[in-house]
Amino acid sequence: MNLLEKISRSNIYLYLLSKYLYQNYFYKFFYEQEFKILKYLKNHSKKTIIDIGSNSGVSARSIRLFDKNSKIISFEPNKSFHNKLKKTQKNINNFKFYLYGGYNKKKNFYLYVPYYNNYCLDAQASVEKKFVLDSIKRGIFHKDILKKISIKKSLCEFKKIDEFKLKPYFIKIDTEGSEHLVLEGLINTIRNYNPVIMVEKNDINFYKIKKFFTMNGYNIFSFQGENLKKYVFKKKEHLNLICIHKKNFYLNFCLK
């Protein structure tokens, strides 16, 4: 997390303003830095990227900065994003979305969405209240923020992403605490195609994530200054993990 991001997260109103500006105007400049890994994946033969937890589609637009042509398939359970995702579909090529969440089974259940006064904090929505509260604590540094949060629930559809029979070379997962459950529903896809996986790190499920990747032949890295570094766990660290199968380490890349 850079200094500008830390400042914007220190006040709830700065956070809401910066989120709006980022999603609508500045995503070309303030994207998550780990997306730069796509510049180095030159030798892949597969042409599909899976984006799980797409929100308004801003992650797909960030992906398109570094991969101009691959098919991007986004999954988002919150149906209120339908119009924004349709707008994204008009603005970038070769993009498709489904209004389903990723999970380890097919099921309809509630997505918990937090609000600060009447402001929706949709980026912190998740399938369990404890994941929502953890996401708010990790992502917004406003004093006593949790005392001022209300949570509404919305019935959504979830599926194993394996059901879609996709052949990805890259997967991005950001589901605010349920990433380990999403991975369980991707097990066949991961074992068949060994994609590079970018997954949000958080303390609440890190060791479940680590166990999953270790059992399936992956190494876990951070991506800093366009360098891969073997990741060593630190509490309260805000970043995305880059997970690469040992078979594919020849892809790892022309990094400095």
C-alpha cells in the first residue's frame, strides 16, 4: 500500500471520494500494482483470464491495461453492479461477466453489505459478517469505524467456478475473506491448467490459503518493485499474493 492510499484510507470520506474517482476516472493510474505481473506472462498459450469478485468491473479495466486481448470473464454476486458491468462491457473488448459469486458449492445465500450512514461500502461486502468486519478494519483506518457501520444482506447466487469449464492462464480473486472457499470451487481448473493466481491476502484466512497452495504445488510470492519475492507472512499487511505453480516457474519472468 502506497502513501497516497494510506492517506485516503485514514478518513472515511476521503476513502469514499477516492474510491469513486478511482473507479470512474483514475483506474489507469492507481490500479493494484500486482496487475503488472501480466506484462511478464508472455509465453502462455491460454488466452483466458478469470476475475472473481469484480465489483463494478474496475479490476477488468485494470487487467486490460496490461493484457490487451485475452478474454476476461468476471464473476460478481452483487446484482446491483449489473449496469456498471454492462458499461465496462461496452468500454473494453473481449469482456464477459456473470452475476454469480465463486464458492465451493452451488448455493443461494446472503451477501452481507456494510454501510456507513447511507454510504454503501460495497468493496467490503462478503459472505459472512466476520469477513465484512475484518475487511473494514483492514481497509479503512477511520477512528471507531466499526461502531458506525450497519450491515444489510442481499440474497445472491454462488457457484463452483469449475462448472464453467474455463481454461485460464491467470486468475484474480478478491472476495473479502472467502478466497479459500472460492479456491475449493476452482480445484479442477487449477489442477488442469496451473494458472498464475493473484489473491488478496488477509490475516483471517491466510493459513488456509497457504495450505491450499502448498498441497497443490504452488509457491507464494509478493510482487514489489516488479520483483517476485518469496512471501513471508506479516500481520496487517495489505497486498495481493502472486501464486505460481512449480511447473510454471519458467514463466517467472524477465524480472529484475
